Amino acid sequence: MESDAATFWAYAKAENTPLDWLALRQPIHYRAMPACRSSAENLLRWLLVPANPDYGEAELRAAVLGVVKAAEYLGVRWRVNPQQAQAYAALMDEMYGPGHDAYRPAFEV
């Protein structure tokens, strides 16, 4: 993940995504932090999207869409795959013209 969990969680929650952050459900005990630093840091990054067999397509789409939108807003996919960012930016320019207001990366690609 290219962004910290707290920022990603905040963006996803702003999209009304039913996302839980493990650190809010079960905070890491303060005495465990120094002894298990790498494990604790890994656990702090865990984000949970609840789903169950009774969820319909609408609930699943909402959960996935919120996560994808948060990743887009934070530029996660673009920093991980700059070639895809360049291709996407070029496609938007081609489809809508150079002055378009469609989504585009906010940083140099």
C-alpha cells in the first residue's frame, strides 16, 4: 500500500464505504509495540471490508467502489504503475481533449 492506513481509511470512509480499521476495533496494546514492532506495524495497516453471503450486488459494489475511489484519490495505483498512469492520462486527453475536467493524476506522469 502506498499510503498510510489512517489516510486511506479516512478517504474510504468519506465515500461511505463499510470499511473497518483493525486498530479501531482492537487497538495494539502499548506494551506490545516495542517488543513486536514489525508485527504491530503490519497489524496497524489492516483494513477490513465486511462482507457476508447475504450481501447483494449493491452492497458488494459499494464496498469495492469506495476502496477503489480512495486508492484513486490518493494516487496509489499511479505510483505503483506509472506506465498505466501515463496511458490513462493520454486516454483521457484523447477522449475528452486537453482541457477536460475528467479525473487525471494530480502529479507528473
